[in-house]
Amino acid sequence: MEKNDFTKKEKKKKAAKGPNQRLRHRTAVLIVLILVIGFGAIVARLGYLTTIQSGELQQAAVEQQLMDRKLPAKRGTIYDSNGKVLAESASVWQVVMSPANIDTDEQRNAIASGLSEILGLDKADLLEKTKQNSYYVVVKRKIESDARTKILELIDTLKEKYSCSDYAVQLQDDYKRYYPNNDLASNVIGFTGSDEQGLEGIEYEYDTYLKGTAGRIVTAKNSVGTEMPFQYEQNVEAKNGNNLYLTIDSTIQSICEKYMAQGIIDNDVLNKGVCILMDVNTGAILAMVTANGYDLNNPYELSDKDKQEIAALPENEQDAAESAALSAMWRNKAVADTYEPGSVFKMCTASMVLEEGLVDPDTSTFYCAGSMTIADAGAIHCHNLAGHGTQSFTEAIVNSCNPAFMQMGQLLGINKYTQYYKAFGFADKTGIDLPGEADDQFFTDMDEVDLAVGSFGQNFKITPIQMITACAAVANGGYVLQPYVVSKITDSDGNVVKNVEKTVKRQAISKETSDKMNEILEYNTSTSGSTSGYVPGYRVAGKTGTSEKKGVKIVSNYSEDYIASFCGYAPADDPQVAMLVFFDTPNGGSYYGSQVASPVFINIMTEVLPYLDIKTSYSDDELEYIDTVAGSYVGLSVSEARTNAENDGFTVTVKGEGNNVISQIPAPSSQIPNGGNIVLYTDEASTAEKVTVPKLVGYSVSEVNAVASSYGLNVSLVGAASGSVVSTSQDIAEGTMVSEGSLITVTFSSSVSVND
């Protein structure tokens, strides 16, 4: 009985105890589960942070602990062939602030006000920058010394008056690109962007060499964001860029640009002009002009004409028009544009038939009836509609006779013509070390009509740099060279990194063919030939060109737009330099190469050849027109001065009532024609006398001399002085008031209007 009672009590006790134990057990399990899950989440989060986000967190930690500043590298200098600086980087500064080190509104206001006044920036914008959560904000770059001085004074004031941190406003070293010659060789040199990166021209093409490698200063920061002592600093020095030495001679470049700019004005050229001067034996480019250029120090400044045209457009079209105008202004037309070469290409066609032995230069003849019918194209006309009749090989070149060259094309055939076209380098880019070189545009599925017009340089397109390269090959024995504009690269210490040597691609024609072409093309420019390109005292070889921009198939398809060109070289018996001059769409009355491009070629060569120390060789006829150096007659008595001047070969005019010479026109050492007039002034009153420059354009040599003499003026003749020539320009404009005896330079060229 007692046992049963005990058992019942135990059961009751257990029954009462069971639910509590289960509850406690479940609670314990739940707590453990929560702990496990929580711990697992922590482990997972730690795993995520240490793996997935470790890089970001480490970077954030580094940014909180380190201050990283960039040290700019100095961009390399660009020199011309004589070591004259064309582009260089000079020290400037950038203004930076550390908003995290600016503590009060008073400091923020003082900083914003001071920087706004000095730098011309908006104060409200600057005030917002002072509130940024940053240790490094660039305020303005490329400030120069005047602004730097004012900023340093402001920094002192901020420290003394407002207790600003040393890091609140700082100046850091920077560089700015300068071009000391402004627009000289602008389309070749190019320019850089705000970060000194090359954007155009040589600056772009050789950016890797020029830019150098920036350095860094990495400094530890303490808990308040200021730099810790120098032992916590790591300095990686900047490596300055390499220097470039160009083949461009700035003196020759200046001469070319001067006469090209005048040619643009004289001929009202609508679409710029190109001049390239090349060393025919190396491929080095001595000058390259796209006229007119632009100011490299202000490369986004358009001409007044462009601005006016853009302003006249609807507002929604102006941005696109401005971008297009800038691109056109920066474009290096000498390498980036293609054109139909016209008759200058005839020097290549003539070389082809000579090389193949298809003509005998002494006995072969070509008949011109004024036109020639090719296949189904109808009659393709000569510029001489009456025809040249029977003519020799040389006469066909001098006459620039299209039917004669169509006959040469037929002798060659399509395959041979194409073979030589490629051999002269027209089918490939030249490989010049300038950006943006264009491809040629040759015939597809060439037929007999294409061959006919292609023989005289029409209906296909090449670049100017290809044409001058082919011309050099005609001159130098047939060798096609790779043109180049950088001759040497040095490091910042002057050590040579790279020397550029000439590259011969192939030989297109033999030396025998080249020599014969030199002889014929020299005759073409002489007084016995067309006189285009004639430079007294020098043996010049060359060919004019007048090409239709829209091509030609038959006579009724003539275009109104032309390119006038001249391509030649000197000396013809030992070629040294070749030059191509062309003007795109002359609109000044004449569009013939002989009357538009040839005078510019003559003017440039007249100055460049003596500069290059190429020796003269005058004929007896030329000796009559050689200039003589005027002596100094100032300070002498009138009688002594007159005697000396007359003995020097001059006529003499005395002005004034004095006994001694106080001044003279032309000045001592001036180059004036033999027999020219020296005016001797003997008192101050007489020196004030002036004469009006007459019109000297459109006359023969004798007429120019007669008119100038009647005004008491001297004339220097440039170009052909005999044969069928006419004056095409004068360097002092008609109507200008000058002293009696002043020297007027007058340029002559062929008076024969040849559609060359």
C-alpha cells in the first residue's frame, strides 16, 4: 500500500515536473541555436569583409591614413633642326585646398573671398568646395607668377588672421606648354590639352616620348588629417619627358609660310594651301605648311571669318559648326587630305615610259589635234583646242599636252601603269611620322578611259606628301624614301635615345631615267621652255599642275573648282631639295598653276637656295639683272659720294641743298639691280619727300623697269627675266607712299595661260 502511494506521488511529481523541464530544455536549445546562428553570421560577415570587401576596406583604410600627391613630370622640349625651341614646358602652379583642414565658417568665407578675387572664380562655388569632405581639392591649375605671388600673400593672411592650417590652401608645382613662335609650323607641331597630353601633330604622335612619368609623394596622416613627420613619407621622383629634334628648319619654315600667306591673299584662295620642302636624298622634311595656320598658344581661337560665319547660323547648329571649323583649322592638309595632282603627275608618267623603253627622248613624237577620243567617253580635250601638232617627247612635257600623255598611257597599258603607280608609292601611305595620314583613292576596275585621264593626273586622288615623295624619287635616281619630321630623340640629360636615319623603300626608276627627267624638267623651267619655276642663277627642274577637283571624263564635265600647283627641285644637275606648292580653289581670276603656284615656288626658292648655301651659276643674260650691294655713302661730300656710287654701277640722284650726305635710299648693303638709282639726301627737309608706288603688275620686264624708273624707284626682279613673262606680284602695294629710290620686289612668271 505504501509502495503504491509512493509510486503515485512520484508519478505526480514527475508529471508536474515534465513540462517545466521540457520548456527549459527548449529554451536552452533555442538560445544555443541563436548563438550558433549569430556566431555564424559574424563569421560569415568577417569572411565577407576579409575576402569580398577586403580590397575596398583596405583602400578606405589607406585613404584615411595616407595622403597621396602627384608630382608632375616636365614634358620634353621640341626643337627645330638647328636647336631653336619650338615647344617647351615652363613652371607654373596649381592652387589646392584641404576642406577637411578648414575648421570654421569664418575661415571658409575668408578662403572663398580671397581665392575668388585673385583667381576670378565664383565665390559661391569656392565656398561649397570648402565644405567638401576631402583632403584634396584642386581649385585652379596653370597659374603664373603674378597670381602665385598673390596666393602666397593670401596664405600668410589666412594663417595669421584666421589661424588656418598649413594645409587649408596650398600651392603645388605644375607645368604649362608654351610655343614661342605662336603659329609657326602649327599644323605640324600640334598642341597639348590641360593635362599636358598631346592632342594634335607631333605633340600627339610622339606623346609617349614627350610626356614623361609623373612622380608621387605618399604621406601618412594622423587622426586629425595632418601630415606626420618626414619619416612617414615616401617620395617617388617624376621622370621628365624626352626631347625631340625635328628636321624642320624654322628659318625655311618662316620663308615658306610668308609667301604661302601672301599667295592666299593674292589669289583669293578659298580652301587653304600646302607647301612641303623635302631633302631629296634623305626624305627629311625641311618645311611643311598648311596655310594659313593657327596660334598654338590659343588653339581654340577661330579666325574672325569663321566666327562671323558661325554666328550667322541658327543657334542649334553653332556648336557643330564650331567643332567642324576647329577640326579644319587643326588639320594638316599636307598629309590628311587627298587631291587630284593634275599635270605635276606627268613627271611620273613620263618616267614610266622612259623606264620601260617605250619612247626615245630624242626621236619619239606625239601628235595632238586638240583632243583625243577614248572608247565610249567621247573626246577628251587638250588645253590647246587648236592642237599642238607633232611634238617631241620633251615638247609634249613642256606643252603639258594631255593627248600626248594619253598616248603614253596607251603605250604603258593598265598593268604597267598600275605597277609604276605602286612603285612610286601612291598605293600606300608614306609612313611619315605624323598623325592622320590619308589613303590614296585609286581607280576600281580600271578601264581605258581611267588610264587615259590617269596618265595626266586626273580622276584619282593622292596626298601631297605622296606627290613630293614621288617627285624626290624622280630627282634622286629613282629611290622612294620614307619622309620624316623627327631626326633625333634625347632624354632630359641630353643622352641620345634614338637617331632617325633615312629609309629607302624601293627604286622605282633607274638613275639613267632619273638623269634624263632632270634634264627635261630643267628645260621646262628655263627661259627656253615655259619659264614656270625659273629662279635666276639656279638650275631648277619642275612641272606645273592645274587639276579639276571634280575630275574629268569629257569636255562638258569641266569643274569650276581647281587646284593650282607646282612641284620641282634644285639643282637639276645635283638635286638637293624638292618642293610642292599648291593652292586649293583659287578664286582671284587665274587658277593656272603657272600663274598661281609657280610665283610662290619661285619666291620661296629664291630665298631658300642661298640660305642652304647652294651655289649659283648665272648665264650671260642673267648677269645683266644680278643685284649689286649698295655701298655706304653717308658722311661723304656730295661729289665724293656721287663718284663712289657711280663707280659702283649706280645712277645717282641728289636731294637737298647741303654739302654732305646725311642719308641714302636704298640703305647701305641693300641688294639693288646693277644700274639702279641711289638717292643721296643732304638735308632734313629733303628726306621727307615721298613718291607713290605705281602699279607694277601685269607688265613685261622692260615695262616694269620703265614705270619704276619714271617714279625714281628701284626694282628687284624675281623669277624669269626673259622670254614670255609677265609680272604677277609686287611686295609693296600700289598707292603706298615711299622714299624715292626705294626697292620694290616684282615677281615674274610665264605669260602663257597653260591649262597645265
